[in-house]
Amino acid sequence: MIQASAMPVIRLISASTIQAPSQADSDQKIHLTPWDLVALPIKMNQKGLLFHHKPSSSQFQHLRHSLSSTLAFFPLLAGRLIATEGENNTTYCHILCNNKGSLFVHAIAENTSVDDILQPKYVPSIVNSFFPLNGVRNCEGTSQPLLAVQVTELVDGVFIGFTINHVVADGESLWQFINLWSEISCGCHKLTKDPSLERFFLDTVEPPFPIPAPSPFTKEENQNSQNSTPETPVRVFHYTKEKIAQLKAKANAEAKTENISSLQALLTHFWISVIRCSFVDAQEEVFIFLPIGVRRRIVPPLPENYFGNALQIGVVRMKAGELLQSGIGKGAMEMNKMVASHCDEKVRSQYVFMAKKPVLLQLGGAVGAKALATGSSPRFNVYGNDFGWGKPLAVRAGSNIGEGMVALFGGKEKGSVDVQVCLPYEILEAMESDSEFIDAL
């Protein structure tokens, strides 16, 4: 059994609202795309950075000031969602840039050190308390901030937890915001790239798009979402550049191709390991869901600095026995074909379909060991974020990562990948004892 953490709960020092310095365009209304609306029922996105430095009081004040300066480039993050009722039990939603502000929390974990976070085999549960707005769903952005930041002092370091409304921004946009904030905090006068805030709409379908009943904004739906679930263990597995290259070579050799990417090979290896250690019946169908970034798949492509959601969900399904017996090449090739199928034509047709008949992601869903759901990406700039006291030691996802969910991050060493996964204790322990899985670490 997993031992209960002996670490104390954190102590709140202060909570304040941070607004953009100017209220110009305070009535700006931003319509949402079908890619945005799909995230309404799920929890807000949470990612955090661990630093081996303890900021001074003046550095905390500078961080607040630089956040305000950064919000001038991202006015929607200081706004709120607006939901309005339509005909036939439909609801409409948009962002209002009213500068109500983002939440900034200062807390302290007096007896927790950096090693207390990094050394345990399982991610300690106290890490969840380093994030603000735990359990808040995206649809609650009508009354809750669309961005919240918590800076938690440790004995010998600091953890910055970011909670962002997934209706407003996907993972690539979240890291775009964090990257720009760190640049401003360090005093950069020429920013790498300003965000492009204009949403992408097709000429054939015009916003606003109706959200069908039952609306995620109703009191009943919000109450239904509050049912707590038992805490599931979380682990982080580290893959070196060399081991990933070996997996890629093996997958391509087995599939007799050169098209399988490093990430596809790694994910397939991890998927096979989970299924093997879950003792799933050979005839049972298993799934892996992947977010497909479409910024560069649309023709012409969206701006590189497009701020919003530009994702479609892809799925690979196979019989458990086939996945296990066919080796990494077969599963990785199926994944490769699925990703490649998201061409401009398919992306546009799915966009139109979602605009006319929105399908919202459901809480809980079918995600678990038999149906893994991946998120984040090793391509995001995680370790380049320096707020003025050095680069981070580690990155962690928050409590929005539930059972069966996998978060992928680029590791500290170039080309390496960290996989954060939430699965039942029995499966994670079985994976640690599985020679095929361990040999690839």
C-alpha cells in the first residue's frame, strides 16, 4: 500500500486579484470555436514548475507586477466567460475581456523541501495543493478567474502552479503565456512573439455556436460534477534520448517503414506496457486517445503564436491480444496512420461537424487503463522559463490528471521525455516489475 504523506498542509499567505494595467477594449467580446467549446465540462488545465530558489519579498512583488504587464498581451485571461440562453434549450458562450482580473496566490509549505517533491517514487499528494482552483471546471469561468497562479514557498525552493481555463487556451497556448511572462519578468524589452488572439472561423459556419442541452452551466450539472473520486497514484517515468531512439528504430524496423516518429514509438511502448500489466482479456478492445495539434495542418496554417484551442482528438483502437502480440511496430503504425489522416480536409470537415452538432468532453468518460488519454507535448518550452532566479528543476501536472491520463513533457536533458501517469497502484507496481518496460527506461 502507498503510505500516507506525513507532510503538512500548506499555509495561505495572501490571495489577490491581478488586472491588466489598461482597461482599453474592456468590452471586447471573443467568440469561441468548436475546438474551445468542447472543453466546457472538464476541469481546468494545471501545470507547474519547481525551482531551487526561494524568492525574496521584492521578487514576489515583481512577479505580481510582471503578471499584470503580461496580461496586457492576454486581455482574455483577465476576463470571464459569458453564458446566454438560446432557443430550444441551447446555450451560447463567449469570452468578455472585462479585466475582472486573474488570481494570484502566495502560500508556504514550511516543512517541505525540493527533495520531498523529487525523491519519492510516487508524486506526493501535497503537490496538488500547490495549484489554485482545484476541482473547478471550465464552465465555471462565468464566475471564477480564467487564469490563477499560485506561488508556494518551500524550505529551499519555490513551486509556481498555473491553472488556466481550457476553453480559453490549449496546452501550447498555456506555455506560450508562461514563456512570455518569464521573458517580461526577466526584463526583456523585445519579446520572442506576441500572441495572435484572433480566433479561427470557417466561412461556411458562423459563430456563436449553440451548446445543446443539458447545458454544463446549469446548477444540476455542476452539482453532478462535484462527486469526489478516490485519489489515484501518480508516477513520473523518465526516458533518455538514447532509449527513445532505440524504441523508434525498433518500431520502424518491425513495421518496415521510416515514418514512425519518436513520440509515436514511445507512446505505443508505454501503451503496450500498461495493457500488459493490466491483464486485459485478449479479445477486449483497448484505446489510446491523442490530442492532434492542427495549427500546422490547416492550409494555410494558423499563426505560429495562435492563442486558443487548435486541437482535435484522435483515437487508436485495437484488440488487447493483437496489440500485445504484434509488437511495437503494429501499434505505432496504426498511431502514425491516425495522426497522418488529420489533413486539411479532415480538420475542416470535423470543424464543420462540431460547429453544427457540438460534442462536449464528458467528465470521467471511459478513461482508465483500458483507455489511456494523453495530453501535453514534449515540444513545449518548459525548461526555458526563467523568472529571474534560474531555470526550473522539474515540471508537474496538477489534480486535473485523473486515472488513465498521461502527461508528456520534454525532460531537462535535450531529447529526453518525462511521462507523468495516473493509474491504480497495482498496475504501476506491475510495470516496475515488468522487464520489457524497465529495459526501455
